[in-house]
Amino acid sequence: MTDLTPGTWTLDPAHTSAAFTVRHAGISKARGQFTDIEGSLEVGEGGENLAFNTSLKTASINTAQPDRDNHLRSGDFFDAEKFPEITFTSTKVEGDKLIGDLTIRDITKSVELDFTYEGAATDPFGVYRSGFTGETTISRKEFGLTWNAALEAGGVMVGDNVKILIEAEFTAPTAA
């Protein structure tokens, strides 16, 4: 990634998606995303030694269903008042793996994302940008997200495994 300028790159929330998918009622999937996201990328000399820091505001969860969104913000799930952020801080990049600490509801676990550098380019407005994609699956129960409801036909309303897909775009440091 020698095309990355050393320094602190800023996450561009207008061109970043933090999305998730979880099994619903054992027969389909519910999807959503967090719309309020902040972050940075530290790039070392020679475009190496990448370090990512990201914060998602739990109150910004959006599944396109207001009642479900309100339930997800409640104490049954994210408890957005008590735990306003989900954070991720990378600890290392190993080839196509991004490893870091994910914190949800003040519970921190090491997670590994399948990681892709999508490249860098200058946009029509002269801003140098870089893109990355990361995917992983976590157990929501490991982060204290244990609410569920039994289904009459068997099974539960919400699956445990949550697939996470991050598509992030960063803007290069500007010259002082």
C-alpha cells in the first residue's frame, strides 16, 4: 500500500457503510446499519503499519423499521443511553486479516475481519481517497446482546451470529 500518504487519514462518513445482517425467526434475515460513524486511519512511513480507529453511535441504528430501531436502542439490546458507542481499534494487520478490539456494551473482544484494500485515487475535487472493506461474523451473546423470544414452532426470534460488513473510505491528510 505504498500509494498511501503517511499520517492521519479521516473517515468519510458519507462514503462509508457499517452494516449488519442477523437471522430473523429462523427463516429470513434482518439487515441494518449505523449511520453516525467516525474514525481515522494512521498510516506509517512507506504506506505500512496501518492502524484503524472507529466509533459507531448506537442511537444511529437504522433497519428501516422505526419500532425495531427503538427496540434495538433499548436496554434489551444496545442500551444507547448507557452505551452510546460501539468502538473498534485495530491491533494489527496480517495480510488479508485485520485484527482488533471490538467493544459493545463495555465488553471488549478481539475480532478478526477479512480485510481488503480497495485502492486509492484522487477524486474530481482533488481529494486523495483510499478504500477498505472488512467482513466478520460475531456472536452477539458474547457482547451482552442476549434478548430473544421463543417461537411457537420452535427456535428463536433473533439469531446469535451477526455478520458485519464495513466499507470504509478515508481522505488523505492535508498539507499544513
